[in-house]
Amino acid sequence: MTQVYFLCSNTKDALVDRYGAVVDDLAEARDHAACFVRSLTMRHSLEDCRGWVLHVNDDLGDELFVVPFAFVLGKPH
């Protein structure tokens, strides 16, 4: 198990997750990241969120992977 943290950013702003989540593996971290993105987009316009990127870091601060919000949200209609 490892602690992962999420940093959401676009060209102007950044949102830092200070609590993170404990996950068993990268697959669980990926699933948690997708849920994290969806929860943030429920509070904002989907179009406002498409330019954002979610960075997933381990407890040492090393980046594990990056998830563009647009990837989770799919194509605009």
C-alpha cells in the first residue's frame, strides 16, 4: 500500500490535495484518480475543466502518472 496525492492544474491555477488516498497498486490509483476528476467536474462546467490535468504523486513527491481531465470526460458533444 502506498499514499498517493493529487494535483490538478491548468495554465492559470492549481488545486492541491493535501490528504491523498491510500491505494494498493497503480490500478487502484488510476480508478481513484478518475473518481477524483469526476467529483471535481460536478462542481464546475465541463468545458471549464477540459483544460485541466491531474498529476498523481506518491508520498515521496515522485509523479506516478498524469490524467488529462478531457481523457476522463470524453469528447465534447
